[in-house]
Amino acid sequence: MISGLSKRTKPMKILQMNEQKHIFYQCIVIAIVFILTNILSYLYQDNTSFTSGKGFDMEYYYEVAEQISDGEMPISKAPFVYRLGTPFLAAIASSGNLTASFKYINFAANIIIIILLAVLFSLYISNWKLRALFVSLYIVSWHAQVRLFYFYPIHTDYWALVFIFSLLIFIYYIGEKGKASLILPMALVTFIGVFFREIVLVPAAALIFINNPFKFETKPKFRLESFSGPKLTTAIPFVAGVIGLIIVHLIATPNNDYSAVYQIFKWGYRKAMFVYFLAWCIAYGPVLFLLIYNWKSALRYLTEKQYFLFYLVAFIFLSWVGGTDTLRFVYWAMPVVYILLALAIREKHSILSSYPLIALLIVTQAIAMRLFWILPDFMHEFPRQYPLLTIMSNNFRTLDLWTFHGDKFVNAVACVEYIILGSIILLWMYRREKQLGRGG
């Protein structure tokens, strides 16, 4: 009997050893990419000098940090004044240089973000190579926090993402592993998180959908079959976040006339569809079309994990009505988008085994992520340049990279290029699937 038990436990030990080895490989790859990206960014990417290195909303965060450092109640422009967490950390960590303090705490946040992202992907993506790939894509994206830090260091997004990714990990253990005891710790993290940015409420609200309250019928056609109310306990983190936001609004005072409801209607009406589409393309690059091709499986996956469905839909909506920085909101959906991309790669691996197709994806993805170029200062005036997915230069009008602020003709050219490239990728995959089907 002991001999039989040892025979059964041997494969388990081998699997555990292999998993440990894979995690080690994954950590090495991610660490190398992170270190190299930071070294190269430090050497070549300068901070923006706009308003003495602060720039746009950074100016208001810096102002709030100064007020907290001086023992004053925060008064500044809304909604920025309500994001107290990072300015508070910068103020208490400062030894007389607030800019340096912002840099230290946000660099620390970047390290934590990468660790959390690697942990989150390990919960949903079984292949270590795909986990390493998607964490690396986040690290090297020009608009994601690791690289953008060297251009735009004074911001609240860094720590906001720490809380968002932490809450998504909580959701996994509460929803997938049934650890209801973690609801209260998640509520505490949400309560603290909203002091950093109100967007932390989104994953807290997503917890309400862990029991898949919507029941769908897929045959003969896809439709909603029924709805069952979620458990009340799953709303505790969201309620804690709302209480936190109320306290934030009691502490901070806006010095402008700001209405979130007005902003929603304003941008919902004003934002052009091509600007919105282009923001998604710029955020994720050509790999986004793999997800589009695999949309049926993605939708099925989302109906089985409706907390992810809510999270994705929330950012689809917020990126439309959330103001001018569409790109940032779009990319906050990144954890779910990358998990769905991993699903697409796993299910369509035979189609993607074409070396020319892989080469096309790698080259265009590297271009789209601006792997070989930096961001020039906002203050520099350069002649208009036209993109090939992105502007392949270090000397151009920086705002042209952002869909709402950029030159409309430059954006239109990039949009047409993505439509053409996406059509090529989708058609190529469709024809390969047909050929492989006939071959089978």
C-alpha cells in the first residue's frame, strides 16, 4: 500500500517541481525585461519640463502634496484634489524635495505593480511563457507606468493600479476559491484605495458578480435567460469604498466648478468613434486583433466569469465618458484583455504557428509600443509627422500620440493603418483556419 501511494505521489512531486521551475523562469524573464527597460528609460527618456517638470494634472497633485506638507487642508482643482493618497505619501516621505519624493514612491509602486500583475496572471494563465509575455508587454508599452514614469513621474495612477491589481487578486480567492473570509480585508483595501483614486471602486463593484447572477442561453441563439440577485456580502467592499469617497470629499475642497455627471454627458456626446477605436488600438497594439478573432470564446469565458465581464464593460464605458485621456482608461482594462488574449493564443495556436504571421505581429507590435523611441518634451515644437501605427521618431509633437489631443489628420492616418493591418491579420487567420480545417 505504501508502495502504491509513493507511485501516485511521484507524478505530483514532478508536477510541483516543474511548476516551481517555470515560476523561476518566469521571474527571471520579467526581472530582466523590467531592469533593462528601467535602465534604458533612465538613460534616454527625460522628464517633461512642462510647468517645471509637473505638467497638466501633475501640477495639481504637486499642489496638494505641498499643502499637506505644510499642514494645510487640500484645496485644488477637482477631480484631482480628491486623489489624496499619493500626494500624502509624497508629503510624509519628503525631506524637502517633493518631486524626488513623488519619484521614489511611484517607482516603488511600479515594482509592486509588476509583482501583483505576475501573481494575477499566474492565477488565470497556465502557461508561464504567456504570463511572462504579457507582463513584459505591460513593462515595455510606452504609455504604461514603467516607461511613462520617466516622462511623467508625478501622478496618482501608479498607486491606484497597485490597489486595482490587489483587488483583482482578492476577487480570485473569494470567487474562485470560496474564501469569503477575505471580503473584509478586501473592503479595507478598497476603503484605503479610493483615497488614491476613485477608479478603485470598479474592481470592488466587480466582486458583486462573482456568483454569475446573469444566466445566458447560447443555443439556438445567445440571449439572457434569467437573473438571480447577488449575495449582499459581496457588496461590502464597494460600500466601504463609497464611505471612503465620502470622507475624501469631506477632507478635500475643490476650487473650481466640477460635476462628474456633466462630464459623463459631455464626453459621451463629444467623443468621436474613430478616436475611441484608435485609443484601443494604440493601447494594446496589433495583438488586439487576435482577441477580436477569438471573440466567441472570449464572450463565453466572460459569461462564466462575470466579475471580469463587469470589469471590462465598466472600462469600456468609462473610457468613452471619462474625459480626454481615453488611452489611459482603455488600458486599465488590461488585466482582463491580456487574459483573454492568452485564451486566444492557446485556442488558436495552430493558426498562429505561421512564421510570417508571427513575424508580422512581432514587428508591428514592437512599432506600436514604440520600443525604439522615446517621448519628446511637450514644450518642443516640431513639424507635423505622419505615423506608421505610431510616429517613428524622437522629434515630433508629443500630443499627437494621444488620440483626443493629437492632430486630427495624424490620428486619421493611424486609424486607417490599424484598420488595414487588422483586416490583414483577421483575413490571414481566417484563411489559415480554413486551410487547416480542410487539411484535417
